[in-house]
Amino acid sequence: MNMKKILVVVPCGARKIWENYPDYGPCRARDAYQGPLFKVCRRFAEKFGDRWVILSAKYGFIDPDFVIPGNYDVTFNRPSTNPVGADVLRRQVDEMGLLDFDVIVVLGGRHYVERCLAVFPREKIKIPFKGLPLGKMMKAIKESIEKSTFDC
């Protein structure tokens, strides 16, 4: 049986551990992001992905064990915060071996999808929850996890 290798790209989030624990210190990315969307996307990625990465507006593509030194406020929604550019993302895709997957599942809103469409081959990209408002996206992701299925 020919199984497809799946990479899942998870959006970071504005809510981070330092909001509740200002003195927490450096933290692994998988634990730093605390928002409900990140948490459900992480569960999806851990269930369906052969590998998963987080797309951070500050750091670009990062592995879940990447250590974030402390709080930051950079967002794709506000260009004035200087989010990471496509050139850096393309270099990371190469350096991290992110093209070594048959399917790249992109979770998150429009800004995350746009960044991924700019740096990955379109024929590999799947956006299973595209266009859903946040609440409906989270509900659909949870249902996918519960049913152990998604359209790939």
C-alpha cells in the first residue's frame, strides 16, 4: 500500500505562555503558543502528520521543539511588525527538507495559506478547512480528529 507522507503546517498564535507567566523564560514552540486554534491544530498535526511545523510570523517555519526565547508581537496581519518574508520562508523550506512530503496540509487563516502557496508547489498543498470562519474551522478540525479522517 502506497502511503503518502504528510507535512502539516500549523499557524502560531498571538496568545503565548508569557501572557500568563511573564517570567517563564525560553520555551519550546509546541508549548509556547496557548490559543485554542493552535491547540486544536496541534492535535490535528500530531494525529495526521508524519511531521509538523509551525508557521510563525517572527521565525518562519519552526519545528515544535524550536526554543522561543521570550514573548514577541509580530503578526502577518500588520506589516509594520515586520513579519518574515517569502525569501526567508523559501530558504527554510529547502534547509528543513519540507519538500520531502507528498502532501502539505495547511491549517490556519488566509495569511498562513498565502505564505504557503508562495513557497510550496501548489500541487502538493491541501487546505482542508479553507475559507471557514475561525469558529467553524475549529469545529471542523475537531470533527476530523474525532472521526480520524480528513480529505487528503
